[in-house]
Amino acid sequence: MTVQSNGQKAETPKVRYGIVGVGNMGSSHADLLWSGRIAGAELAAVCDGSESRREWAKERWTDVAVFENSEAMLESGLVDAVLVACPHYDHPSEAIRAFAKGKHVLIEKPAGVYAKQVREMNEAAAASGKKFGIVYNQRMNPLYRKLRELIASGELGEIRRTNWIITDWYRSQAYYDSGTWRATWAGEGGGVLINQCPHQLDLWQWTIGMMPTRIRAFCQEGKHRNIEVENDVTAYAEYANGATGVFITSTADAPGTNRFEVTGDRGKIVIEDGKMTFWRLRVPESQFNAGNSTPFARPECWKVEIPPQGENPEHAGIIQNFTNAILHGEELVAPGEEGILGLTISNAIHLSSWTDDWANLPLDEERHFAELSKRISRSTFRKDTAAAASKPVDLSNTF
């Protein structure tokens, strides 16, 4: 509460949220807001194209307005900010619609399916002057925040190599069979890259502070699974400073691995099993090499276990940060405009594999979209004869 000059108590301002899509993630966000865990925020409305989901929502969140579509919700005047948690293809169009109505927008990952549409969303956000964020909740993870800090401060020296093996996304055939839209070009726009890995692709560039200059990748579609999209990927990246990177992911490995290794001029950092280890060189490798005259000598190295950095507030942390940005001008941890970066890497990996060639960055977005459209046109999942790229079916944002 705040106190007015006349001594009367006034309600503390709150951000009224409206959620687009109450599938798996949308309902989770709604529960967070409904519970009161997000200071300065409240759940004001939700919308979903499914009648059964709307009826379910009315029973779950009493006194919250429920709408069939976002147009009606935006026109109601009940919301200040929109949290977009609908199917991947619709993220940009829903965000653009909300910006046009003067609303702040927080979108679920991924930013979209192809960079061309996301760029249009970013332009709409800039023109609106409203807050724009993306639910990259792994940016709240203290381990990755610490890694970014160590790299930015120069503790690791110039980056030379990155390796990320992220294969603990095990998904059985039963999972893929649970929805006809799953793992289809028309329904989801891709496989493991667009569905499971957006967080890692974002962290790959966010922690080291660099985007690749070109990528050579190999995507295997339907490996050990009866699906049409990629579920096993190996990508090699090159950077302007001469560094290289490898990104490996799969949904069929059991048991899987999640290991991120970054090598710099001053040592190596590994994040695995929820902890960080820093192998720190006493002097930079380049300095040691320049002054060394002994064959087979190696730089002195100290193994440092980085202490735990605290709990990861996950989605609640992102929503709280976004709310604080609206109410108090707090800096966004995950600006929505940055969603295009990880997506561009994903698009480049696809394009390289599809064309059996290097994909250069900046990405040829028109060529990528043309190649994606070919795959959508022959996708096994079709709602009707309309172009699925521009109007997919209304599906919950489950992954």
C-alpha cells in the first residue's frame, strides 16, 4: 500500500497480466501469478481457443476473466501486459497484436520459428515503446550467470573453444505419438532445436558474448524415431576471433549428458552435474608459450571448484524481473529482442544441414524461410489446405 498526501491509503500499482494460451507453460505461468508469488503482479485474464481449456481455466482461477481469443482480451481493458504462451509459429503475431494495443509483452521461448518473422516482431516492439521480454529462464541460473561474469571480466581470457553436449532430452516414441502436431514441420517448425534447445542455444551466445560467423551442421531427422523433424544434431561453429565451437544434441540418447565446456587463453571452465569447475592457468597460455623453451612443458594449472551460487528462480525470476522493469525501470535479464540471436543459430544449423553447406551469419533469412516452407508443404500434419507457416493450429505450448 502507498499513502496519499491526504492521508488516505492507495492501492500499490500492480501489473495486470493476460496470458495467451493456457496449455502446459501458460497454465504454469498463470499459477505463479495467481499464487501471489510475483510481487507487483496479478493474473487478470487468460485466453485460449480450446473450449475445454477455457472451462478448465474458469474452475481453476476464479474471478479471472477468460476469453476465446487475444483480440477480445486486449479490447477488454483488463490487462497491462501480455504473456504469450501459444504455439511457436504464433508468438510473433500475438506479440505484434499486443504491441499495437499498447501492451507490454513477455513471450515464451522460442521467439518464433524463423528469424524473418521475429525481426518483424522486434521492429513492432521498438516502435511501441513498451517493455519486451522473453522467458529465457535459464539466464536466471546462477551457474550460467557466473560463467558470463567470468568471461566478461576477462578471468578466462579470450575465448578459444566451446563444446556443449546436451543429450539429456530423452523422448520416447510414445511422447511423439501423443499429438499429431508433435515433431512436424507444420505443427512445431522443427524438432529438438526449436522445441527442447532454445535455452541452450541462447546461453551458448549469451555466456561467451559472441555470435558465430558461420556454421556447418548435420541434422538427422527421425533417427531411431518415427518423426519427420530433426532429433539428432551435430553443429560446428566458427567465430570472428578464430574460436570454434561444437554443439551436440539428441532426444534418443539414454542416459544423456549435459556438459558445457569453454576454453580460453587463461584456462577452461566446465559446467556439468549442477556445478562449475575452473581449471585456471597461472599465466595465460599465449604468454607461457611465448617464453617457454622446454619441449613438452605445460602451463601450471590450478583446479578451482566454484562455490554454489544460489538457487535458480527459473520462470518466477523472469516474470518478477519483467514486472519490476515495468513498475520500477529495472534492467531486463532477457530482453525480447535478443530472442532472435539463439533462433538465428537454430535457423543456421537447419539451413546448413538442408543445403549440405556452410551457413554464414548474418543469416540469409529469405533462403531459410524458403527451405522451411518446402518442408511445411509436405508435412504430415495439416489442419487444412492453408499455408501452415502463417496460420498453424491452436495448440498448447507443451514440450
